[in-house]
Amino acid sequence: MSWEMVAGVEVHVELATKTKVFCGCANAFGAEPNTFICPVCTGMPGALPTLNRQVVNYALRAGLALGCDIAPQTAFDRKNYFYPDLPKAYQISQLSLPICQNGSLEIETKQVTKQIRIRQIHIEEDTGKLTHHPTQPYTLVDFNRCGVPLLEIVSQPDISDADEAIAYLENLREILLFLGVSDCKMQEGSLRVDLNVSVRRQGSKEPSVPTELKNINSFQAVGRAMRWEAARQIQVLEAGGKIQRETRRWDDANNRGIVLRSKEEAEQYRYMPEPDLPVLVIDHGWIERVQRELPELPREKRIRYQKEMGISHQQACTLTGSPQMAALFEQTAALCRNPREAAHLIAGEVARLCTETATRPEDLKVDAKKLAALADMIDSGRINRTVGKEVAERIFRLNVDPETYVAEHGLAMVSDPNVVEAAVRRVLREQTKSVADYRNGKERAFGYLVGQVMKSLKGKGDPALVHRVLHQLLDG
Amino acid sequence: MKNLESLTALELGELIRRRAVSCEEAVRHCLEVMERREPRISAFLEISREKALSDAKEVQKRVDADDQTLSPLAGVPMALSDSICIRDLKTTGGSRMLQNFHPPYSATVWERLKTGGAVLLGKTALDEFGMGVSGETCAFGPARNVWDNRWALDGSVAAVAGGEAFYALGSDGTGALRRSAAMAGVSSLRPTWGTVSRYGVVSGTSSLEQVGVVGRTISDCAQVLALIRGRDHRDSTTSQVQLADERSSMQEMKIGLPDCYFHQEGMDPCIKERVLSAAKQLEGLGAVLFPVELPIVDLILPAYFAIACGEASSNLARYDGIRYGYSANDVENLQELYIQSRSRALGNQIKKYILLGNLFLSEKENCYNKALQVRELVVQGLDNLFDRCDMILSPVVPSIPLPMEEKPSQLLECYRQSAFTALANLAGLPAVTVPCGYHSEGLPISFQLIGKPYGEGKLLTVADAYQKTDGFSKTSGEVEA
């Protein structure tokens, strides 16, 4: 009898608020150690937390976008444990009254389309960062990250294979990015993934005891870790063994999960309600305000681009590759006559150039006005597409003005029938072999002749006109 | 120099405002009293002699310039418990753990007082992190009662009782402030939880503690409260509720006497007699007294104690020897750093609180959460009770605590002595203590009034009316070393 996987995913995302969750310190990555700290986030005696309302707004955004119920009253709890990166010796989190519950996220893999239920989303604070000295017996601690707001998004164990987990994570990441609540960078730790993996016999209701897997550094590693852990559990069970409740650290380089702690050593967190923060009441007005300001999600954008603008599914996907790309497209489309021309330029040229130059979405700085002007020049036939691509690259790299560039370089499309005809006749005279091939039924020779004509027109010929004249003179 | 010793804070403030007494004279008076009495009562951990004199001169300039931002207590020398942080001034919380701690911030209560022209004499002793019967667990030695120095006191109480300071602030987390005040013949006020900011006050038991005021009279305490209370953006548990300032009339004031307290086993007959006779006097002033039952009274003390231990264990876990405070520097690894720093720098009593707190918070015991449920029930029960009466009158302690040297088990003594003070801590209620006589052993006795949330106005009305007729309040002059 075969086995199936039963897995849940816990995602921690750092919220991109200006300040930390319980104090006024800047929330920023990469600063000099211990420069964005204060008595509150370093846990000095008598310093008290005050909740950043923007964190609540972001949590509500995520909760509403994921179809969650919003708690009318939400409260904070202390999770008590000693560690040098935790200056108060407790983390303020939410246990008993999380802000959002019972959401879901639709995923699509090659095999299946299904809903993954989301158990809860709660707010908590990040810890500091430890750097162990490689050779000396000491560790440095940086509290800049301490008190950075986190959302923990916990799924139900609805995931049945690695592809589903990856699809879930990709969808979730995309939504959070478009909501503007996090930059979701795994390499900078602003998105972290923990897995709960168990297996069961096909058709059985009772899964094995889940194992927790931590320290997973990429979505691809999520797939590897899940497959490895499921295989390990199946092996143990088939050999008649039992699965222990334990936490493993994923070692991606060696493709294995290393036991961190077993249930016997499980930590006692001595949870208690946080007495320094009052219960937070979230009224209808607040929820409605966030709902009203909820940005359009990528999935909705793709449908709208296809339905209202006649853009292909594939291009719509490329255009929603990042919020910045979608914004550039929407601005350009709004400024030009034909949005499909804008889509061609951005999904084609801009996306390609971003990949080629390894430009990060947040560094994408292309002038929508210039792209729109370029799209209009193509749309109106002032330049052809080939030239359009060249100009797009100049705009991308050098921020040139398309009008000036086309004028200075004489790139306007050659649409004069006499000029085109002269060029065609010249090519037909020179390329006797290709002409003969074409007449003998080799269709491919026609394309070659088009290329030669365009070449003699320095790439600026009106493609439709070139085709027409070539056909007339060859076939007529 | 004029004799200032018999003045209340408000009276001295008035003389300063009228320029009959200078701020500097007031400070010099206090320093002179301290010189005489400190060797015997050790109220202060740190005396800021020079700073007090220079601050007095600054405030005097403001007085001379008729500065309208000055409070009625401007220039009146006062003291702060050493749990209240002042920027760059050593703040120990009464613990070796913080013996060299200089906070980079000031408590909101101090900032508010300073704006009004307060002049600080120094920082006073307290139980280690505020956890004790009445000041005896201070790591640097306890303050002593000016009436009989075999008894320990909270230092802010000792300073006021000894005539060294005209008023003082302390933290009422376990009731030590009220118990100390009760046996030192001074008045004390614990406001409703959330009335006064806790920002910058070293935390022991967050949900039980409030900054309290010690004064020579209840009117002095009321004036100080008016200066420090109110919403603080740095403490989100401070309330928006405005305290009613108006004093009500004594006529028809309804005061409940909790029968169970007066008939409790071990209730000292002398204390009982004095408190009941004070009750009679209040009746004579127009109040209506009648017996009341407290809701689930047997669970109040256990619930209070479970919460106190649980919160102390969590709040004090931050003292790990890493960022500030005592750090064992002769250890091999992290575990040892934690163990040695805490073992060496924390006192025995506080360790018991922490150990019990960890137990009470553990999932298996779950005492802390049960205690929170009890608190809910008590608060609901009190809602009904306070429909029928304006306040509860009781003794402050069931008996005079044992003198310092004779205390068998601090923790049990603390538990026993909290019998009547715990209710205000547990339910977050305002309370005042008012001196009302002497014990046969010679120590003063006080009664306690506990009001409904934000019912400070009525408590002050009753306490003030009693003091104005009784005249017991100005006591410090009567005890001369």
C-alpha cells in the first residue's frame, strides 16, 4: 500500500513598517550593529511596549487578503525563554487570541488545484541576531532586528506533496509582496519557512507524529526537505518503527535533517498574557477601512489584464512578476493608446533586460512616460517593432527620450512604397538563388528575402509593406 | 532657620510660593534632618545633596519669575523609591543585580514632577524589586522605622515618617508601601491600576503594581497624584478615564466593613479595636457603615500570590548578566553565565518568588491562568458590591509584623501580611491608608479604604475628613531620636 504526505507550513515574514512593533526604533536591514535600539527593544528595566498600529493594519491586510476571520478582540502573550538574542527573556507573541483565523489560499500544481486552509495569522516580535566568532570563544549580538514586527502564518496540514508546498509558498509570497506588507526576501531572512511533515497510508485518516523542520533557505530546499523527511518516516514505519516528535534542522548542502531536539527536551515556554499591553479591540470601521484600501491582488490583475486589455495569459503572468513590474505596466498602459503594445514592451523587453542585468524589482526605475511614448510610436507605425526593441533597451539602460533618439538616429519606419520597391528589386536582382528556391516551392526562402530587404533598409522598413511588395514582385 | 518640621507638603509649598521660605532653605532643612536621622533609619540608598541644592536654586528662579507651570508643590523636597528611573542616575531596584545600573531614560512620573518644580533629595530603599513585607529584603540593607528601628520599612515611607522628605513615591506591587505607611504613622495612596504611568519604574509584578504616594497627610498624597496621573503614550496600559476631582460630601457616604477581615484568625485585637473606633468616628461624620461580604474571599490571596510570582519570574528573567547589571565574568559558557550571575546577584526571597513563578506558569500547574480567572470573578463580584457601597474599610495588616530579626520565613510572612492589602493589587483598585492610633507595642496603626475603580475622589474625601477631625497626621515631630 502506498503512502501519502500530510504537511503544514509555518511562514514568518518581517513586516516592512517604518518602525518596530513595540517602540519607535527604525525597522531597517543592514545597518551598523546596535544602532537602531532603545530601552524598549533592549529590555531595560521599566521600559514598556507600545503597539505600532501600522503592524495591525498590515496583519489585517494579510488576513483579509487570505480570507481570514478577524478577531474582534486580540491580545498579546509572553513566550518565556532564555536566549542572548532575546533581551527581555520573553518574546511578545499571540497565543490565545490571534488577530486572524480560518483563512485559505488556492494553489495550482501540474496535478491539482486546491485550497490550503490557513489556521491562523498572528503578530510577534523578531529577536536579535547572534554572530558566533569563527575561532574565538565568543558570540556577538546585534539588537537592530530585535522588535522588528513579524507575522506568523500557519497553514493547516493540507499539503500533500512538495509541489503543493512550493506553490503555496510562491502564492503566499506574491500576495504579501503585492499587499506591500513585506519584501519577502528569504536571503535576508524577511521570509522564513518551517515545515511540519508527517505521512500516512493512502486512505488512512491517522497521520504519523509530525516532525518539525527548520532553517530552510529556499523554496527549492523546502521541496528537498519535505521529500527527504517523508521518505525517512516511511522507511522507519515500514521497518516497524515509530516516529518521534522532534525538531530537525535542514542541512541543505548535505541533503539531510539533523535532530535539534526531541520531545523530551521540548521547551517549556510558560506562556502568559502580556500584562503590559491592553487587549486590542478591532471594530468594524477599522476592518472596513483596511478592506477598502486593500490593493488589487496579482491574481485579480492577471484576470483584468486578459479580460479588459486583451493581453495573453503568459504576458499577464510576466507583468505581475513583481508589484513594481505591474505598476510600471499599469502606468505605461494608462499613458499610451494601446495597452497591448505596452505589454509587449514590458513583458518582452523590460522583463528580459531585468533578468540580463540582474535588476531587483525594487531597483526597477524605468520612466513610464517614455515607454508609453515608445509604445505609441510603434502602434502608429512610426517605427517598427525591431527598432522599438532597440529603443526600449536604450530607455532601460540610458533613460533616453524615444522621440529624440529615433530622430537623431534616423530610425523612423520607411513606409514610402517607392523606396521599399527599389530595395526589393535590388534584393531580387542580387539573390537569384533564393528567388529560384522560392519559385521551386521553398517557402523558407521568402523569409530570407524579407530579412535581406530589411537589412538593406537598415532594419527600418515597414514589415507589412515589405511583405506585400515582395509578394507582388515574386508572385505577380 | 524657620521650623519646617511640622509642615505638610502643601503648607510648605504655599510658603515657598509666597516666598516666606526659599527652596534652598527647604532643602537645607531636610538635609539637616537626614544628617540626624539617617544613621538610625537608613531610608536613603543615595542622597543627592549637591544636586538637590542646585535644583532648589533653579526652582527658586522659576518661583521668583512667577512661572505658571510650577505646581503647588514646587520646591518642596521629596524622595523617590530606587525603583523609579532617572536618566543617568543610579537606579538599583533594591537589588545587587542593578547595583551599577544607570538608566538612559527617566520614568514618566519623575518627568511630570520635575516639570512642576519638584526637588529630589535622593533615592530610597525598597524590597528587592519591590517584593517583600515592608522593605526588609532590600539588598543594601532595609530602611528602618523611626518609631522603633527594630522594624524595617519601605524607604520612601521611612523618609517621610522620619521627617526627611515631605512626600515620596514608591511602587505598590505587593502592598509593602501601604503596610509600611500603616506602621509608620504616615498616609499613603495607591491609585487605580492604569491611572499612573509605570514607564521607567523597574517592573516586579506588572499587573499588580502602581506607583503609590506617601505623604504626611492624605491631602498631600492627593496633590501628588494630581501631578503624576494621566494617560502616557509610553505606557499603553494607562487609562483615558479622567479621575473625578470633586470631593463629595461625607453625608450618606456608604462604607462597607468586610466581616471576614475583622473576624479572621490571628486578627490582632488592638488593631481591630482601633480601626473599628475610627469607623465609629466616620459614622459620626455622616458616613453610613454596614457589614459586607467580599466575593470568593478565600481565593483572593492565593490568586494574588500566584500572579505576583508568575509576573516576577517573567519580568526578572531579563537580568541575565549580558547587557547590563551584574555579570559573572569568571565563567566558561552561557549556561554558567546565567546561573552564576543570577545566583550571586539575586537575593533569597526574590529567588523563591521566581522559582514559584516558574512553577505557577508551567503548563502542568497552570496556576497563573487559574489565578487570572479568579481575578475576573473577584472583579465581577466587586462590581455588585460597589453598587451597594462606595468603599470598603479594613485594617491594613492583620497584626504587627515580626521585627526584622525574628522573621522565620519571609515568604510566608509576606503572604500572611498581604491578607488585607492583596485585594487592591489583585483587582487594580485604589486604596488609601490613614493613621488612626497606636498599638500597645507603641507602633502606629492605620485603617485602609479600598474604593471602586477610579473612585479616588471619594476615598480622599473620607480620609481627609477623618484627618481634619482626628489631627493624628502630623506625627514625625513627636518622635525625636
